[in-house]
Amino acid sequence: MSDEKRYGDEPGGPEGGLHGDAPRRGLARTIAKVGYATRRQAEEMVRSGRVTVDGRRELDPGATVTPESLIAIDDHQLIDVIRTYLALHKPEDIAVAPIMGRRIRLVAELLPRDTPGLRAAGRLDATTSGLLLVSNDSAWNADAAGNDELEKEYLIKVAGPVTDALIDVIGAGVTAPKLGLLKPELVALESREDNASTIRIALRGGKVRQLRSLCTVLRLDLQAVHRVRVGPVLLGGLKAGRYRHLSRDEVEGIRRGPA
């Protein structure tokens, strides 16, 4: 793993943790806020009898608790989680979430097991490789995944040789059904061979489905998609299957969004 300095907010993050600004809130919401699980996972924890409040088992996810309540999960006291922000190099054929009817490895298997509540910021489908941002800060994840102004950069491999004229067409913008005009912030031909070409392309929002639609409109046979950048965060030389902690500037760059 990288030796880069780990960065985290104060315990509980910007939303507040066990001792945040909200004096009373629901039990499942409290567990989710401190980063141990998603809201739905926290509700299941409570319903399955894994959670106690002040020494008594509580089965109602909406039960009211206060900052003075002693909450335990599996007999371990709930404490605020230090926010953790990671860049993961997701290999192909590894999924962010289970795929019905298919046995496949999950991203969670590549993440540190001693850090609760880690979740991917958005998704890369199983066939897409490259940079995936991960944290236990739900608000930050929403910024990373949902900001349509945030640039995401990819290397896409298509069958056959791509002409300079086609690169110009892509750069001018392509109208795709249901998505409207797709106009890259950056497009460049990285390599051209008789059997395949690699194109570097950056889009605001930059969802993989946009790239697939663009290739469909242009009748390009898309063979591979590899993400190399999300906003200020670069994949760089990170090896497939490995992760690194983000720097303060990278974390805040995602939070602020584009200038």
C-alpha cells in the first residue's frame, strides 16, 4: 500500500457523529451517521438483534437515542469512526455490488477490513477497470458520484484504426439518444493500430453509459473502458487490486467541486 499520509476529518465527519449537533435521533440513523454502515444495513443490524442501547437489546431501528446513550453492536461499543478516503484500482471482473445469478468477486474484498462503513462513491460495472473512489463519508461519496460538473477521464479501447477526423467529430460533440449532446472536455488519440485504437476522453459527469452511447452513435466497437481520473484524483501508477489513501487536497478538491 502507499506510504502517503492518511487524511480524515475529525471523528464523525462534517455531519456530526455520536456527539454531533442533533441531541436526539433514530438508532439506525445514528449508526449510519458515524460510518459503521449504510442506513439500510443499520436497520437490519437492529432488527436482527445485534444492537443494544444502555445494555438492553433494541429491535426498533427508529428508537430514539441521545448523545448519552450507550450503543453497542455485537457487544462492541459504538464509537465515532475516523473518516477514511481511498483511491482503489478496480480490476476487471470485480463488481461493486452483487450481481444476481452470477458468482463474482466484490470490491469489498480489496478494502481494509479494519475500517467500518467503507462504500464506493458511485459504481463502475464489472467490465470496467480503473479508478474507484471509496470512503465512509456518505456526503463526500455523494459529491464524488453525483456532481455532474466533476470531470472523469477514461481510456477507451475500440476495434480498428480510428482516424484523426473521427477524433475531431468526437471533440465537437455527439448527440446521443436520451442523453443529449456529449461534448468532451478532452479527447485525444493515444494509440492507433490496425486491430484496435485507444482514445483518451474526459467528460463532465463522465458516466460509463455516456461513453457506451457515444460509441454506439459513432458505430465504434467498444472493447474496454479504463477510468484514470475523477476530478483532481489520478489513478497514476497504482497497481490493479491495490488502494491508497487520498491526500487532504484530493479530498477537499472532490468536496469543493470544479472551480
